[in-house]
Amino acid sequence: MYPIHVIFEDEHYFAIDKPAGLLVHPSPIERRAPNAVALIREQLGIKAYTVHRLDRPTSGVLIFAKSSEAANKLNICFAERRVQKTYLCVCRGYTEEQEVIDYPLKEIIDKVADKRANPNKPAKDAVSEYRRLGTVELPIPVSKYPAARYSLVEVKPKTGRKHQIRRHFKHIFHPLVGDTQHGDGKHNTLFREHFGLERLLLMATQLEFIHPFTQQPVIINAPVTPWIDQLFSQFGWQGLYPAPLECIEQHRDDADDD
């Protein structure tokens, strides 16, 4: 069971912190798999109108509308690129300190869900800005190297193509850790065997937009999970990412003890 945690709510919209592994809505491929829309109805008694999506293995901020009118208004904001999305990820190797990845992506077509789609469509523009927040070198041999290097990266995609961040970082030879589709199997295995990782290290940490009804700025934040916080702390990355509140208090207590 996936518990639904609401992290923002007003008269027109609400946002949840979507767990990794949860579908956003029913899938024709996995009809029995849990999905956020159904769980929201079951646990909160709310009819959720989808506005945007997160990949199944991605966790973090996911916003819904409470009416079709509200959904249409925010959909326009997304379509016109007036919503700023921020993600946190861990990738193989040391990335540049900051960079803009401007690399068009072809549409990913599912043989079941998109069976009527045209597979010959040209690639669409896709842009992702990122900055490196931290690095770590682990004394664990991988492939032909005596140690493994990783980067903690903040990403702000300017377009919304399917698997955009995952495909962009594969393109620049820094695939995301835990990505079973676009990643590096050797590094995924390293994290699974040494740290017990069973998920993609990609988290939607912030959504920012001007409210379509009130015209006021809205910023919705989602911290990493306590398990991710513990993992990142092992890498010396404390303070570089949005930690759970209880973990922040614990870090402060530890510092006071010192």
C-alpha cells in the first residue's frame, strides 16, 4: 500500500509527494497496478484531475486539480512553459559544474498504449539546465576502474519530453543511478549490492508557478525520503538537498552534541 501524503492544498489544487514506483493514473499495460488517482479517491475521497505526470520510478511533487476548469487553466501554464520544475538526481561520474543540455528527443512510443502513434515523427526540442551540487568517490571497483565516482545534480527541465532527464544524462554519458532503462547496469548493481538501492535516484523536489486563479506565486517543495537522506549523508551531501524535517532536526541535535 502506498500512503498518500498531501504537501499542498487550496480551493482549486492539491499536490502529493508521489512515492517511487507508483503510477500516476491507470495503465492499459498494468491494469492492476496501484495508481495515484485511484489511491487519492480511496484514501482522501477526492476526485483528482491530472495536470502533469511523473515517470513511475520518479518520486516527488505531483499536482492535481479539483475540477476540469482548474485542470485546463494549469494545463495551459504547463503547455506555455510557465511552470518551473526542479529535480534532484544522482548520476555516474563527475558532471560539469553547470550546463544546458539542448538535445532534441524522439517520442517514446509504447506498443500497447500508443499503438496508433506515428513512429516516424521527427525529434522534438528538449532542453534541460543543470548544476552540480556535490560529488563523491567510493572506494569500490566497478568495471575497469578502482573506484566509482558520482555527482549529485539539480536539474531544471525547460521542456517536458518523456524520460527527458534520464535520456539527456545518458546522452552526456552521465546516466542516472537506478535507471534500468537508460542507465548503467554495473553502477545500478553496485548501489543495489552495497546500499540496498531498489529505485531510481530521480526526485521532483519543487514546482513553481503563478496561480491561475489568484495570480499569486506558488512554490511547492518535496523533501527526499528519510532513507535517501541517510544514503546521501553517507556521501557527505548534507545541506545540499531538501531533507525531511525530522532529519534536519536530528542533524542539528548531532551538531549540538559535538
